[in-house]
Amino acid sequence: MDVRTLMRRSATFHAEHTAVIESNRRLTYAEAWTRGLRMANALLELGLEPGDRVGVLEDNTLESVDFFAGTAAANLVRVPLYPRNSPEAHQHMLDHTGCRAVVVSASHAEAIEGMVDQVDSLEHIIVRDEGYESWLAGFSDADPDPVVNADDWFIIRHTGGTTGKSKGVGYTHKTWLDAGRDWFYNFPPVDIGDVCQHVGPISHGSGYLFTPIWLSGGTNLLVPNFDPVEVVETMERENVAYGFLVPAMLNMLAREETVRSRDWSGLKALQIGGAPIADDTALMAREVFGEVLYQGYGQTEAVPITMMGPREWFSTVEGSEPLRSAGRPLPFGDLEIVDPETAAPLPIGSEGEIAIRCDGQMFGFWNDPGATAERMHDGWVLTGDIGRLDANGYLYVLDRKDDMIISGGFNIWPAELENVISSHPDVVEAAVFGVPSERWGESPYAVVTVTEGASVTSEALIELCAEQLGSYKKPAGVELTTDELPKSPVGKLARKSLREPHWVGRDRRVSGN
């Protein structure tokens, strides 16, 4: 099976059904696939050949589907760039994947300007400006129908780290389809016409839902910019059934002023992922949207591996805490906790590095054998996340291995503190990281976004942590702000950027007492 053939089949069987919505624009499957064929022929007429890589820098718009369908139809390899990244990051991603062309929306064209002279492989920059529609219409809508094999490369997604150069993770047609299958394994079935809202970029996590929705005859609703007021209005108006949200987005939607007065009876599944979610956010969102929240765990390198629906997430299970977990392993993958140094499996209940082996995993980092050797061990992907499996199979993600704080000989995981701090009603979000300590080597420190007019104090939040986690884990300081906390290009808390000022003048970002 390959993505192109299955997309084409769905476009045939659902020709008159709505495939895409963006703002006030709609396309049927027949219209969307025809535009995709024109894009495929446009790219092939540039001299590109099946298997060549093509970059794209865009927001979620109707034209995004032209590129998604067009590269699939031409058997070209998509290389999504992230709008929040720097031009230097774009250059790196285009360069190390050997992209021969890049398609860019007019609003982001400046970030790509001059790249042809900076990237040896790059030959063409296609800007989607005011002449795009007439340009696209000038190409044939005949199906180029290249040979496509299941093990051909389909997409190269980049890791979303906050430091260092991003690494490319390639998916074949088969691994992309396998990942989509596993995402939807626990979801309610997709009916023809069900709407999936993409408020996050389809270049990232939300993109995993795009293909399964298309293949099932659903409608992909693309939102160019995330605005909580507009999102909840659109969700209700379009009777949205599915969606992917990072916890920060879910938190903002659940706090939107009108959200509790709206009709959410059409919702089937809101998939939450991309970062740990605080208990308070999950419980508040459940109260607002109902029994529709799903949570899974995985990484760009291997995804998904765990999943749980609302009945399990908010249940009481003897010997487990589902609310604090990331769900249980899916039937089509393996998950182990291993020693962070040796990768040897550890007993159930131990804390260690999470290792994954699943159908939707990478074969290695693109053109980076050194990084591949560090992250893969005997066919397992070593995630760099620290976690624990309990006797019932629930996975608890404690934190990133390199974010661990060692204070007085104790291991402290920032996410654990962030969860407690975020449980306070005045808190919107929290970031915890290690700072130097003369006495303990390192101590936790928190930067916390609070609501306007909040009465909570730093001292109260420190005491809350001491009460729930013990005095040795409490933050040495808490900084309050009403500003949004910095995020990585893919929406994760940028702890390292907050931590950096506290380590100025030191040559290592760890400290000992």
C-alpha cells in the first residue's frame, strides 16, 4: 500500500463530498485532487523526479492541500519547514535533505529569499503569491501516475529540539500509513463527512491525522492562525468531530469565555499530545468538552506507542494513576524502560529511559549515522525521555533525560513540579528548570504565567510544591508573569531559553555541590 494510491482511491469514491475547508473556502475531493495533480505536474515539469525532496514553508491553508496531494501524486518527498524557525534553520533543513525545490507562501517568502545561492541542491523557489492560482491552472490535471512502492520515502519531518540542529526523520509510505492507523486505533470510527480541525500546523503533530481523515472520506478543516475565540466559533459552526491539540492550546480553549455555552455534541475525539499535560488542564477540558479527550505518547522518531481514551484516562485503577499517565502501549508496538547508560531492560516499576519499537518508527536520522547510532539500539528507538511502567502497563513520562535536575543527590523531574504548580486555579502554565545552588549543586526554579489579577504569590506556590512533593523538591524561587512562556517552533516549552540567563559565566549547564 502507498499513500498516493489510497488518496486517489478516496478522491474517486468521495468525489462530491467536502475534502477541505479553510476560512470560507471549500473544496470537494474531486476539486482538491485535481489541484493536487496540477501541482504534481508543475513540480515534475521543473525537472524533478520521483524520490526528489521538496521543501515547503506555509501555514495551514487550502493551498497546503495542493502541495500535500501534489507531492503524493508525483511521488516526491515532502520536507516541511516550520514558520517559527529562523532562516538559518530553514537553510539547514533544505541543505541536509538535498531539496531541489521549495514552495513557500507569500507571507513567509522573505525567510527563504536567497536560499538558491546558499543551498547547493536547491534549484527552484516557488512563491504562492497573487499569481499562484493562474500559475497552477496552467498545468495539466492528467495523472502522472509514477510507480510508487510502499518503501519509497514519503516525508522527512524534523525533530523539534530547542538547541542544536534539527535532525531529519524519514517516513516511507508504509510507515506513514502505519502511524496513521495506530493514531486512530482507539478513536471512534470516522464517518463520511466528519470534520477534523487542524489548529496546529499539518507540518507537525496534526499532520498525522490528515491522511487517515482523507482516506476515510472525512473533511480536513485547516486553521491558518490559532486564536482561541475564532477556533471555538469554528469548532461549533462546522460541527468538528476530531482534532489534535498540544496542552497549551487545550488550556487556552478551555478558558475561552464562551466555550461553556456552546454545543459540543458533535465531538468524537480531541487528541492531546506534543507535551505533558497538567492534571488541572485535563480535568477542566473534560468538564468543558465532555468525554472526548484522548492522550498518546510518541516522538517524531517513533509514534505513537501509547494511547488512552476518556473512559480510561479519568478512571480509577487499583495500583495505577491513569490521570498522571500517558496511557498504555498500543497492540502494534513494544515499549520498555531501559538503563539510560547501558540500554539494558529494567524491571517493571523502575525509572529509566523509554525505549520504543513500533511500525511508525524511523529507520534512522536522514544522512546522520552518528546521531542514529546514539538513538537506536538493536532496532529500538531510545527516546531520551525518562519514564516508568507500572504493573498495569500505564506509562508515566517523568521528563527529558537532559532536563533532569540533580539537587543534593536527588533526581527531580521538572514536569512533576510543573504539574503541581499548574493545579493552582490562578496558574495558566509553568516552566521549571535547574539553577545553580551553592548548597545543593542545583535547585529547581519556576517561571509561572498567571491570570490577570491573580492573587497567588510565589511563596504560596513554593509551599504547594513542598506539601505535595516534599520539601526537597520545592522550587528555590518562583517568578510570576502574565506573559506567555516561550515555546519551541513546534509549541513545546522552551525551558532552556529560560534557564540560560541563570548560568551565564559557567562553562557547563550542570552544577555540583
